Amino acid sequence: MIDARGTHAKLTSLGPQTFAQHRIHHLADFFDIASFALHILQAERQCRFVDVAEHVAEEHFMVFAADTQACLGHIVAVWHRSAQQMLLTEHVRFDFRREHAQRSRVVDHVVE
């Protein structure tokens, strides 16, 4: 303190962000999570409540136009998952071929 001639370190008067900014940020995160949860709930419940009279009327209109099975979303999800597994298997095979080629070169060098 003698070398500083009586000056003291002072804190800044304002923080890097005000409290109001933090409140707004947390409020925005809450609404984003709520909309995401609502989207999931709507996707899960889209096959539960069916108006039978409306469904029968729609079947008569759709007899020749398309297949009338409802709620095929889970079948599409299963197909997508199996397609991903097939791609993963092909990727593993590709890596195995590359490693096998490298391993055969190493074995040839060790034998010589």
C-alpha cells in the first residue's frame, strides 16, 4: 500500500450481466423445454383418440386412393432403425477391410 500511494482496488459498479438478463434467459429456456415436451406428447398421443364415425367416413373416401391403415408411425420408426443398423454394419465391414489390408502388410514385413 505504501508503493500504491493510498489507492485501493475497486470493483466495477456493474456485473458482466444484469439479473434481468439472467431471468429472461431462464424464462426463454423454460418455454423452449415446454414446447419440446408438448411436441413429444402430441407425437405419442396421435393414435389414441379416434372419432369412429369420422374414421369410417374417411375410409369410404380412401378405399381406392390409398391404404386405410392408421398409425403406421411405429413401423416407419422400426424400418428407419433397421436401416441405420445396416449402414452401421457396412461401416464396420469397411473399417475391417482397411485394417485387414494394413495388418497383412505388417505381417509380410515381419516375416521377411
